[in-house]
Amino acid sequence: MSDRVQGAAAAKKTIELAAPTRVFSLGGAIPIGVRYTNGSGKRMEFSDPKRTWEVQIKIGAMQVAFGKIMRYAGEGKVRWSIEDAETIVLEAGGKHAFEYDAGKRWPEHFVPGLNRLQVTDLTDDNETVLSNPIEIRVEYSAATFPALLGILGDEAGTVDGKAFADKWVKRVYPGFATVAEARVWWEKNGAGREVAAALAKINGDAAKP
């Protein structure tokens, strides 16, 4: 029997992945629901998946970890640590569910068009548990441009996130220079025909096979 066990086929721990809708705005919130079920017939303990490095989500071709790795620098030294995760206890047949905003955490990994998602749990060295895969559609909507500017203006934003936002802002507004002037430009032009045509082209190109 393969050590890669998917969804409900797993004998002990199973993972179900879902999304509240199947269409989301590029750069915006993409909430996903994850549910663990203990099918082992006895009590099970494991680290909180949403804070565990070994629990990961595949977005398209990229695989990223839920658990965050923090960097600390001081006194000429740099050290790394994984965030603390509480222990989840499930009785036989018990379930543990959580919601996670994948769009906020990893905006740079989503692109217009279909995006395939799947959770991988690597916490057990003897077994890799996979969730069911799901597909969601991401579109460049009227809400995308302001959301991208929000990412660019977020002091806590990542370098990759800001590079992603810069790229997609310039697809609609090539003259982009600063967040402040781009907000003014959007207020004047966001509802215009040229912008609507640009968004339609981006989404149309993404829909092509």
C-alpha cells in the first residue's frame, strides 16, 4: 500500500479542503476551509495544522507551509524558529476544522484563471496524508487594483507580495509610480472603458487553454 494517502482513503487521519465560493478577486481574500477527521478508532494528538511547518498547501506548482518560520537578529547573530503550535486532541471520530485566508498569506502564488489547491500533511514520517484537491478561479476584478495598492502600502508585507502587487498594478496602469498617485488615478479612471477592457483582456487570456 502506498504511503501517500489521499482524502477519505486514509486509514487514520483524513483532511478535507473546501472553499466558500469558487471565484475570487486577485489580490484579495481567499478563505479556505480545512477539516481534519480522526478515523483511527482511538484518541489522536497532533500539532495545530495552521501553525505547523510540516502541514503545507500546494497552490498551482508551489508548495508553502502553514506554520511560519521567524527570523531573529541581534548581537551579530541570526537564528530561526518555528512558531509555537498548540496540541489538538481528537477522540475517535472527532473533527478539527479551521479557516485560513490563503490570499492574504500568499497573494503572490495566485494568478488569474484556475488555481488548484491541495493540503499535504507531513507530520508523520511513515505516512503522507493528502486532502482532496479543489480548483478555484481567480479574476482581476474591480476590487483587485485597490487590494494590490493595499499590499504595496502594507509595512508588514513581504518582498514577494509587493513584487506581485507591483506587477499586476502595472498591467492596468503602466505609469504606476507611487501608491498615493495610483489611488488618485484609480478614482478617476477605474470605472472607465479602458480599464474595463484591460481587465477583460487579462481574464480572457487567463481563460484560454
